[in-house]
Amino acid sequence: MSEGSVPDSVRKCIAILKAAESDTEKFAALFMVTKLVKGEDCDTHSKKLLFEAIGFKFLKRLLLSPDVPADCPPLVYKSVALSILSSFCSDAELATHPEMLANIPVFLDIVQQADDDDLDDNLIVVSEAYECLQNIAAHQPGRLALLEVGGVVKMCEIYAQQSFQTDEALNILVTLVGQFGPSAWDTNPKPFHVIVNKIALDFETDHSERKFDLCRMLHALLVSCRRNVIVATANEALWPGSIYKGLSDILTSKLGKAQRDPALKLASIMVELLGVEWCLTDEERPRQFFLLLVQLCSIEVRMQLEDRTLKQIMMNADLMSACFIMLELSIAYIATDTLELEQKEKQQLYTALKGAFSAVVSVLTKVSHDFNKNPNVVDTKEKIFVCAMVRVLSAWLAQETSAMRNSVYTLLPFMLTLANETFYAYRSRRLAEKKQSSDTMETESDVISQVDILRLMLPALCHLAVEEKARKILLEAKEDEVLYECLVYHWSIVHYKKPPVPKSERGKVRKDPELELDPKMLEDMNYSRAAMVSICNIFMNVTVLEAKMVEESMLFATLLKFIFNNLPELKSTPENLVLHGNLAVLGLLLLKQQAKRVKKNDFTICRYIQATIRFLWDAYNVDESTDSSSLVVAISYKKYWLELMELWFLGMQTMSAVLALVPWISEFAIESGWAEGIIDTLHKVRMGSLPANTKSAYEDFLCHLVDANNSVTTVLKEHDALAVCRTHRFMELGKRLFGD
């Protein structure tokens, strides 16, 4: 901008300021500056010239000076300086000026000492200091500067002190945590709990319109928190109870959308952080609030999705995402059967959820049609929202096995396409992180990679793989190939190998490597274990129901080879037991179908069978029973027995079938000592106490073992198998060993 375009009044004022020979003369000129800066003809360039003419050092002297003339109010210098600064701060360039940012601590001190002087005199000063801070916080450099000087903790302290205008501090705090998320907070959870306790108490007790502002503030703070730290310490805080009471007041009242929406968002983040159990804390009517939330979220989903285009729906995407999270977590909790519901309540829940998911399916169907015509019709934000719909629908399909099936079959190819895209993007991002890639540019695939939708679809795919139509769609889409890649990827996480030990450390006593892993890596390992178990279940269903296809499939041959090579390498830890069982039994099912491909000299089969025998052998014993004469599930298996019981019986049954097809595998059962081990154990079990299904599993296996390898007959007889056959009425085994 040329000098000529600066208004005469501004040029005149700049001249006076530059000509001032003392602070007193410059101070007098400030009153003229105040009028100019607030005038319409003073643009950004003019303000910058004025700011530089005044000089921040002079303004800082005014802010910090304790001495004023005898006939002046004590805060006059500070007030004038802040009035000038707040006017300048309205301009982005000046609000982020290095000198302005360098003096943020001065503004913070002013608002922190709000009650040190007379309230009336201090009110204007504090208001203008807040105005400066709010204008600074409106820009990224300003937010960074506030964060660096501990602005988050200071705003927490100011609000907790409850001096006047603390809602301004709260607004600045929300701006900072909204920008920086968990990194805005210190690892010490105390400041977070202090501020949220105070806001939550205000939220509970305030029945004015401010209650809904506080609702939004609480949501922003909870979304930004360091989740692991806060969740671990939340039971010591008061805010979960206060928020429960405050939300109960809102959601049981007749309110409009403007009041209800923030309440649903807050309820959703609370359930996400603290679990559905948080909804059930009312001792008198523990289920009422939970059922109300599910009903309200279901109704909201229908209201927002039915008869609307995706563009229209996106206007309330945040609200819908909150409702989806609430529904997903609620469905998972209901599936645990820990919530005792009356029949009427079950029916009401089912009706509400079915209505919501009918709306989700309808929207996804429309989107899939548009997507098939033109994949670019959906932008990145819309695609992320569509992923959220697929995610919540997958949670429903994992539990509900009959509703809307034909619509789901039609939709399945689109869901798989989207899920596969997110898996490949997620895998690429994680592999790049491992390599510490320097490329930090965020692309669409980076955004899509944040959530692996395929991983979340796996439990639903377990159910769908049982259904003929759905299974046909999966195989036609070659989803089995993607699932194999998914299995291999998650194995790389579960089977984490620590870096080589430096020479200087070798020979020293070292901790279990898993104990040395950070919590995030342990979480990733648990996540990947669960994924592998689900994929194994899908492959088991396909193997059993598409036997002919699996028999000829090179992919399933490769899968079997993967299990042969890797099951023996799986670390023997309690956390890996369920995965061990799934891989072992899937291997047996595949071995049964692919028996003609198996070669006797393949050493990997030997190691695999040994690992599988170990899983089947260790499940039961008598040593851990109370009377030493009952067959009981081993203590190490008991915790996981609900997941392992059917697997164990299927494993025993399939092992018997494999012996008939690949007789030489019987040698491993004999060499391992498993055959006589079964007999020795059953000797100790008292007559009539052996469960019928367990009795049948053991007898069937031993019969097939004898059929496959007659040399085992001698071994069993040496261990007095006759007495076992008599005690437990093993009629078929007795015939094979001792004739009629």
C-alpha cells in the first residue's frame, strides 16, 4: 500500500507519536489513537503503522507500571494500553505479531489476578485482556503460543477459581483443546479432572440456558482428553456422576433440537470413554437411562436419514456419528447378556434399532448406486461418513442374523469395496509409520486410513459366511484373497519380534519382551489377535460349507502352509491361547480338505501337528479338580472356555477325520505320548462323571487312531485301556482293542 493511501488523520497521529519525546507525551497521543483504530477508515495497513509507531515496549511499560499520577485511577495506564491492544488484536496480522505473542503471559497475569483490585475498576481491564486473548486464540500462531506458555492449565485454574468472566477462559480453553486434542493436556490427569469436575457440577446444578453451553464445553473437553490416562483415573473423579444427572435432566425433559443435540453428543462420548456401564448407575431404575438413550439415538438416526440426500445428511454428520457410536457400543453390550431386560423392553429395543438400521441401509443403497455410476461422486468427508454408516451397520449385522437380509446382500459388494479400500490404506499408513516415513502430507488415503472398516466388519462376515447367498457374494468378490492378506498383516503385529539385543546387553537377565512394550503396542496386539480369530472363523465356515472349492483352491493351500509355518512360532502366552486354538483347528479343517497335497517329508507339518496336539491335550485334566477324580477344564483354559469349548470339540472331531485321510499323522500322536496320556487321565476319572460329549470325543479319536495305526493298540493295552473301556463304557474302543 502506498503512503498516499493512508488517511491524513492516521498520518498525523503517527507523526505525533514519533515526535513524542516522553512517555507522558506519547500517552496523551494514545487517546487519539483509540478513536482512530476504532474508526472505519483505519484499515490493516494503517493499524500496523500505528502499532509500530507506538511500539510494544511502551505499551508493555503501561501494562506493568505500578505508578500513576495522584489524581488518576490506579488502573488508568493498564486500561488505556489494553484498549489499544484489543483494538489492534481484531486484525489477524497484528494479533499474531511476534511482539503481541511474546506478551501473552502479561494478558494471562491480568485475567488471573481479576479479584486482586476493586471489581468495578478491574472489570474493563479484565474484559479487554480477555478480548486480546480471544483474538490471539482465533489464529493458529496464537494458539501455538498460548499452548507453549501453559495456556491450557492457566485457563483451567482461572475457571476453577470462579472469578468473574470465567466463561471467556472456558471458551479459550475449548478453542485450544479443539485444535490440539490430547497433546494439549499434560500427562498428569489432575488439571483435567479439576476443570471437568467444576464444569460438570455447574452443568448439573445450572437450569438456565447456560446449561446447554456447558454441555457443549464438556463434550469438547472429553473429546480432547488423553483417553487412557483419564479413563484409568475417572473412578476417582466426581464428573461422571454430575454429567449423568445433568444429562438425565435434559433428556427426560421436553426440549427442542437445539438442546437435545448437544446432550446426545455428550452422552455418546461418555459411553465411548466409560462404557455402557456408566448409563446404569441409577440404583433405583438402572436400565431406564440406557434404554432412553438407545431410543433417542435410534429416533434421531431415522429423522436425519430418512428421505434425505447424502448432502443434506452431512449437515448433521457430527450428531449422526455420535448416535452411531452410541448404537454400536450399546449393541455390543446387549450381546454380552449382562443386562437383564424384560420381554417388553427387548421388543422395544429391537423395534427401535431395526428402524434405525433400515434407514442406514436405505441411505447406503442410494450411495452405492451413485458410487457405482461414478466413484468420485462422494468427496472425502462424505466417504468418511459413509464408512461410519458401514461400521455401525456391521455392528448390527454381527448380532442380528435375519432382518433386512435381501437388502444387505444387495449392499454387500459396495460395503466390501469400501472396507477393502480402508484396510489397504490403513495397512500402508501403519507400515509407513514403522519406517518413520518423512512424507507428512495428508492425502485422501491418509484420512481414509484412520479406521480400518474391514477389521470392524469381520464379526459380521463370520455370520454372513454361513449364509449361502452372502458367501457366494464374498467368494465372487474374491474377498477370501483380501482376508488372507489381512490375516498375514495382523500376524505381523501379533508376532512382534523385538529388535536384536546389543552385544553389551547379551547374557544379562532380561524381562519378558511383552512387558517392555508400550501400552499402544499391546493394544495393537490385542486388536490384531481379535482380528485373526475372526478371520479364522470366516475361513472355517467357508472351508466346511465350500468343501469342493477349498479342496481345489491354491489360496487355501497357501493358507494351510501359512498355518504350518507360523502356528509353532506363536508365543505360548495366555493372551494367545484363543488364537492358538483357532489357527490349530482351521489348520485341521484345511488339512482334511487338502489331504492329497500333503507330503510326508514336510517338516512343517510335524511341528504344526505337535502344536495342535498340545492345544487339544492341555484343555482337560484331573489334577486341578477338587477331588482328583473328575475331569475338569484346565485353569489356563477356564477364562477363555466360552470361546474355546466348541473349538476343542471341533478340533477333536476333525483330528479323527484327518487320521482316516492321512494315517501317517498318527505317528505324531503316538510319539508325543498323547494317546497313553488320555488313557492315564481317564483312569483317574471316576465312573459316571465323564460328560457324554467329552466321552464321545475321546473315544472317537482313540478309535480312529487305532484304525490309522495298529501299533497304538499295544501302547494302549500296556496302559490298561481295558479298565478305562469298562469304567467309561467305551464300547467301540473295546471292540477294536480286544475284539467282541
